[in-house]
Amino acid sequence: MSDVLSAIEERLEQPTAKGLATAVSRTIHDGDLAPGAKLPPIREVARQLALSPTTVSAGWALLARAGTIRTEGRRGTTVIDSSRAGAGRYRRVLEHQAPLSLDLSTGVPDATLLPGLTRALAAVRTAGTPGSYLDEPVLPELHRVLLDEWPTREARLTVVDGAMEALDLVSRTCLRLGDRVVVEHPCFPPLLDLLEAVGVEVVGVPLDEGGPEPTAFAAALAASPRAVYLQPRAQNPTGVTMTRARARELAGLVEGTDTLVVEDDSADATSTSAPLSLGAWLPDQTVHVRSFSKSHGPDLRLAAMSGPPEVMGAVIARRQLGQGWSSRLLQRILLSLLTDERSVAEVAAARDEYARRRQAVVNALATRGVAVGGSEGLNIWVPVHDEAAALVRLASQGIGVSPGAPFAVLPEEQGHVRVTVGLVRDGHDELAEAIATAARTQAWGVRAR
């Protein structure tokens, strides 16, 4: 135990709960504190590190919220083995212990706002047959339509089975065990699960209202990461959309490095902002992914991606060893949805409705003293006094939301919950009242002032 505490003490830069949590996280990443190891009792840690027991307890709470440790009462506190997490973070986002009358934890679009398929299906006569199994994986007509709206030019573009497959292909093609990658904090849990499965070291960069914070981003780049993963529009879970000025600034920081930029633009046509990519300044270092799940339907299972020729060549070659290509039948349906005037109008109406619903809940929360950041998207990221208490309070009212902990990369002093307000057609004031009350609820059931 003394060796463990000495290793933590070497990395302790600030005598605060956040400083302690950061020191423990670094000790784990550096291999001096193994998964499954027991941490010393709180009073022993406090005594050796010259901290108060309250500070240590708060530091442990930050680590538990980030999924780094597990506290089990008298059995002690254990370091979690993140390498075996699999889809652990993602499961924790969606798991519920009781039936819900209003499940706002899912992050999915409203099925009633998706464009109709009647006209697209009527135009499909057969499933079609490729000339050979080595044909280009993208329909030429769809390729032209996608390039017309693509945020980078002269891109080599392909279509894959959704954004997560695109991220998986890039990660498994370009990353190696022990590589360092930079992600946004908070971050989409399935991406964190994927990166942990690949075996890379994840470095978090906090967000402000313009996107990744430039000073922290520059510091992360100084550690020579292999890749940076970004969500340029309607970041999940915060709803932050990167400004063009911030994108240009980040591109300037990446320029001259060997770091690959990987962008997941899952908001697509549900976003009220123009498409944006660091590839406008770094075309030879940027992979850009555009998903059609939220705008046109998750079950289409389609996303487009572009990137440097060597990356895309490796991705396409890897796919040829498996499924080969994404269904051209589904590609023809997507092509129809992207070019049919009525379908385009339906998607635009859905975009405006999502914006209305989000703003209605955000405004109602603001009148109740709960400030929510971000500017668009299906979700809001709500600060809460006690995350577990907020989840229980809302669940008791039949409302399901996502815990914030699975999204965390860095230690945080405040909990959050993610609420998929894009599913809420009406009753925004009532929902805001329930959320605001839950946000002030403490673990013992008393509302904080």
C-alpha cells in the first residue's frame, strides 16, 4: 500500500479532490496501479498525502463517477479493469431498473419526424446485382449528391453501415495498442468503449461553447497523439457546435503534426448549422464521417466517410474482407430521400421541430435556475447536485435519463444527466420542473438550496 500511495503522491500536483483524482488516474495509466488493485482506506490516504478525509472522499467520488474505481463499503475500493469494459459504458447509459413511462435516455430521433419511405420504396424495383464483387462500394449517383454538400473537396468518399462502423474501421486500421488519442470531454460512451477495446490511452479535452478548449487541446497535442476524435456539430451529449473560428484555430494547432483528425458529424441534417470540418484546412489529415441515422432513420444503417487516400484505401480493403459494401438497395433509398423535394422538406421540418423542443425545455429550465449549455441537437446536458439521486428521483416519476458518468473522460466536480428532449413533443414546462427538482436533489432526498 505504501508503494501505491508514493506513486500517487508523485503525481499529486494540487491538494484538491480533482487533483487527487487526476493523480490516481495517471498512476493507473502509467501502470503503477493495476486494475483490480485495492486502494488504501480513506483515512490512510489522507494521512500520508496530507489531505483531509473529506477531500479524499470527494476525490474517490470523482473517480467512481468516471468509472475508474468501484467502492463497495467494507470490502474497500477497487480499480476497475477498463480493458475488459467492452460496451460497459454504453450499457450503463441505457440500463434501467424499472419500467418507464417516458424514456429520455436513448438519444434516438422521434420516429414521427423521419421522412416517409413510400415514394423511395416505390422507385425500387429489384435489389440489384453488382457488376462484380469488386465494384466501387458507393452508387455513382449517391456519390455525386454527397460530394455536392460535403464540407471538404476532392475527398475520396465511401459509404459504410453507420457512424460507429466508420469509427471502428478507422480506429482498427490506424491505431495500435498503446497509442494515445484525444477525445472531447464529455464524450460519446460507445466511442470510449471502442477505444478501450483497441487498447489506446485516451486523453480528454474539455469543451466550452465554441468547441474543444484551445489551451487544453494544444497541451494534449504536445503528447503526440496518434488521433483526435471530434464531433463538430451538436456534440453528444452537450449539444455544443464548434464555431468556424474555433475549427480554424484547432486546425492550425494540428498542422505540422502526424495526428489524424477523425470527425463524427452524426447530427447531419438535424443540425441548424452549416457543415463544418477541419478538413477544409487539413484535407490530408482529416477523416470526416456523416451519419444519416438521426435525420433519415437509424435503421437505414448508413453513413458516408471521407479521408486521406491511404486511410480510405486501408478502410475499403478491410471492408472487402468482411461485408464488402453497404447495401446498394439502402443506398438507393437514401439517394431518393436526399433528392426528393418532399422528403427534403420533411427533414427540414424535423430539424426545426427538434430545435423548438430543445429550446422550450432549455428556456423552462432557465426560469427555474438550471443553466444548460450547447446550442442544438436532440439532447441536453443538465448539471445536477447529485447524479445518483437525480436519476432515482426522475425514475420514481417514470422518467428515464442517462447518467453522466459513462460520458466522463476527466474527473468532474459536478454530476450531469443527459436528457433526449428531441423526443418531447409537449409538456415542456412539466418536464423542466421535474428535471430542475431532480437537479437539486441530494442523496438523502433533501433539495439543495
